[in-house]
Amino acid sequence: MNFRLNKKGFTYMLIASFAIIVIIIVFLSSNAYKFQDQEALYQIRIRAMNDFVKNFNSDVHRATYISAYRTLLALEDTVTSSGVFLNDTGESFRETFFYGTINGTASPILENSSFQDYLSRVSVLADSVGIVLNVNITKIELTQPNPWSIDVHVFADINMTDKKRLASWIYTKEFVTNLPITDLRDPLYGKFTSNKAPNTIRTLNSTTLVIGTDTTNLQNLINGSYYIASSYAPNYLMRFEGNISPDPNGIESIINVRVLSDQDIPVDLNKTKIDFMYFYNMTNDSICNIQNIPINYYFIIPRNRIALYNITSLNYTNCTG
């Protein structure tokens, strides 16, 4: 009898133990699934934030390009309308690019297009997807790496945090955006012609101006006041300040006296026709009456430009311009 009772007790204990084990397994399995689900959610959130970071890092260049292009238009317009050069191109650029103002006054060209406006829109977008975004711009620099484009350097401290604090990105980055100057206006022309004869920066399709004695390309250059790279001339950014010092990334064009005359702008036919030299009444040891160039072009250039304009094989006259 005792044996049977003990046997029943053992069986009961075995069943009870088995039941407890099953409950524990089910509980642990349930927690494991919950943990896996939670981990999967974390991973999805992290990937989403990582994509946001990558998209932001890429989109900054588009926004920089737009704001910088509009800034240069606004600054050229300011020089042209006021007749006064900028004191510091870089400083003026920083203010207008970031705040959309020129000497504290809002520029219509930058309305809703300043870099600060862009950052505000991105912050709102980030907030809508549960991200707190703080971008602190520490420095903005403007450089000209070659004659035909400028680089805008934007230095930023970036803090991007999930609202549930699941993840965050904190980093410092320099964004460098290249901006071609083609089709932007030359502030020298705007200032010295009172905007009656503005000139946009364009280059001739051919880099060879004279082929043998054929001067067709050179005549096209003169007629269109196209630009060529010239280490004798100031670069594009220097022109905003009226700084006409030579620069390795300089550019220059030929004044078309007929265009100026058509706008009732007095012309001096005997001056050197290099743009900045003409505007600043600079004299030089020059050449004129160049072979196969119509006399009514009044094409006079400094002697040191003979090779630059490919006219070494042409006849010409020594003169002073």
C-alpha cells in the first residue's frame, strides 16, 4: 500500500515537474520572440536613421549649389546697382549664403533659398520621422581651385538622435561643393558699364584661336567677349573686390567696343582691350593692327599676350595701349 502511494506521489511529481518545465519553456520562448522582435525593430530603426544620414550628406551639396549660385547673383547685382565693390568677397558670401542678407538687408534673390532656410526644412522633415537634428555650421569658406569653378567649403557639427534614444549619430564633417562660374555675370562689366553692357562668363568652344593665318576663332572671341584662362589676370572672385592682381586661376575677355558704343557708353579706341586693363586705364607695351583682324575691331593687346592669343605667326604693329 505504501509502495502504491509512493508510486502515485512520484508520478504526480513527475507530471507536475513536466508541466512546470513546459511552462518555463513557453515563457522563455515567448520572451525570446519578444526580444527578437524588439531587436529587429532596433535594427530597422538604425538602418532608417543611417539612410537619413547618408541622404543628408548627399543632399547638402544640392542645397549648397543652389544657395551659392543665388548668392553670387545677388552679390554681382549689389556691386552693379551700388557701383561699389565688396570689401571682402568671402565675408559677404558667408553672410548672404547662410542668412540670405546683404549687409543685414534681406536679398529677394535668396528668399527661402538661404542655407539656413534649407537646414530649417531638413530639421522639420527629421522631426516628422522621429529624429532630432541639430546642425551647427562652424565655418564657410570660398576658394577658386581653377579658372572656371569655385569650391564652397561648409564645416558642420552634426547631432542626429532618435526621439526614443534608440540610436544617435554625432560627427563633424567638411562638405565641399564645386560650382562652375559659367553663365554668371562678371562684376567688373556691371560696375564699369553701370549694367548697360553686362557680360556673362562664357568660353569659346575651341581653345585654338588662330590656325595658320585663319583668325575666325579669334574674331569670334572678340565679338562675343568670351573668356580665356590667363595667369596675367584676376580670378572671378577677385573681381568682386575690384582686385586686378594677376592670379594663377585668372580669366580675361576682350572688350567689344561696338557693344559699349551701342549702349551710348564712351569708348577709347586706343586703349588695351583686355577687360580689366581697359576699365582701369592701364597702359602697356602693346601690339595692334594684327593680321586678318578687321581694323574696326580695334584689337589692341599687351605684348605679353602674343602667345596666349595664338598670334605668334601673324604680322602686327608695335603700339602703346
